[in-house]
Amino acid sequence: MDCFLHIGAMKTGSSALQTCFAQGRAALAAAGLWYPVSGDASEDRARRGLVSAGNGWPVAWLLQPSMRRSDFDRGACEAYVVEACRAAGPRPVLFSHEMVAGAPAEEIAAFARLVAGQGRRLRAILFVRHVLDHAVALYQQVLKQGRLPLNRARFADLDGFVARHRTGFARQIETWAGTLGETNLAVLSYDEHRADIPGAVLRIALPPGTAAPVLPPAPLVNRSLTGLEMLLYEALNAEPEPGPLCLAVSDALTNAPATERSEVWVGAAAFEAFRRHNEAAVARINARWFGGREALRLASGRVRIGEAPPVPARDLAALAARGIAAVLHRARDARGRVGDAAGAGAAAP
């Protein structure tokens, strides 16, 4: 029997996959795949179609020492994994957490031993993304979380971040493949599968010959920002306490389609430095994991190279108004849910 671990990478559709699987858990179980319930706040956010960290927080704490809190309880985390493997019965089990791709080899080996003790083989699934798009998405994630003031040295501006960025894909692949064996790591192109990330995972994780279950459509969760939206978030990050403000805007704004299509631009000099740092790694990954196909690219064309055109003030004003309206709408929805819950409680016998 297998234990599958979807390890990301970050910004490759993980939240959409986790929402789809959390909402379709019963259908997955009926089809022959066990997706355990984590029981934490991430589970609730996934069910509501918000950005989450899947069902794998206890797994992440086991695999990533840097993520462990002061109250880390190894026994409780291992018990969650053991119970999930037991509850799955003869079905394969799937955990998902996008921040474990960079786990150290010794922790991966320890986790593999833990699931082997439950009669299961550990298999990992990693999505990689065109590396300039991925670098920009990582920068945007810091903006969306309001963490720019905490990371000024690394994330001072987009061009500076891109010029210094070295993709971690090659190192992550080497670590997981070197620890588990190449046959136990699946490396997939996010860009080739972005229309159906859950389906790509199910084709690996479901038992052979199993019909794919009917799942809720993969939602739009935590999408990338447009160029204009990046300007809004940069302004929000300059506020005294940007974190809660940015998270509120993100929940309201980035789980719906963009209403404008302003492009993201990276300077030519920054891209040239980026190219020098990353082209060899991209070539190695394509040669070994994609049969020489250009499944992974330095740039896709979605991010423009050159000098960004000026943005009219009226466009900025319109975006700011849209962000404020989205937050207020989300707040009204939240108050409505609280009111409904209170009313239900009062009506209960």
C-alpha cells in the first residue's frame, strides 16, 4: 500500500487542489483514496474555498524543523499519521502540504520509516512551474501576506528579488529522489496541468483502473496578482500593521477572477541575472524528468521583460475602490454566517 505526499511546490495550485479534495473527501474515499481530516484551521479554510495548507500540518512539523512551534509534539503528529494510515484500510492515503518540498533528507527518511511501519511505501508528488513566473509568484505571496516589512533585505523590490533568485526545484528534486528513490517521486509540470491539478494528482494516486471520482470544480484560490494589484499591495505593505489588512484583501480579492489584465514587468537587467542563475538547473530538470522536452522554462511570456509603462492614477483609484468593496463584502458575509449560527443555536431545543 502507498502513502502519497503532495509536497507542492509553493505557488503551483496547491490551495485549489486542497479545497477540491477537502470538499470532495467522500467521493475520494468511495473511489479508493483516503484524504484524512486534519481538524485544524487550515481544514476549515480549505472547505470554504480559501487559501490553506491542506491536511498536512502535522506532516509539515515532522518534516520541516524550521516550522516547528515551541509546543511541537512529535508524538501527537506521528499519531495523526498512524491513525490516518489505519483509517484508510486498504486504500492509499494522501497528505498535502506545499511547504515540505524543501525538507531535509534525514527528516524525509524518518517520515518514510514511520509510514513503512504502517505497511506503506512513501511516494511524493511535486509540481514545478516556469521559473520566472514562480519567482514572481513567490514575491507576490509575501505582498499578499503583508510580510514585506519583515523581509526587506530579500524582497525590497521585484527586480532585486528576481535578479538574486535561484530556483529551489533542482535541489528539492535531488533531495527527495535521492532519499526515496527516483521511482517514488513524480515530478509534474504545473503549466501543463494547471487546468486540472487535482486530476493530475488522482492519475497518480488512485489505484490502477479506478474511475476518477466526480469532484467539485477546482476553485480559483489565491491567484496571482496583476501588475496593478501589485501596486495596491505594495501600498498596503507600507501601512503600520499590514498583515491583517493584506490578508483580508487577499481573501476577498484573489479568490475571484481579476477584473483587469495589467501586466507584470521585470527589468531586462534583472532578467539577465536571473537567466544566468537558473538556466542550467532548468536544462537538467528537463533532461532528467521530462525526457528532454521543454516542460519547464525560464520564462513563459506571462511576465513581461523590459520597462513597465506608467499607470494612470484613475486605474489605481479604481483598483483601490474595488479592493475596499471586496473587503466590505467579505465582512458582511462573515457577519451573516455568525448571525445564522447564533440564530440556529437559539432555535435549538
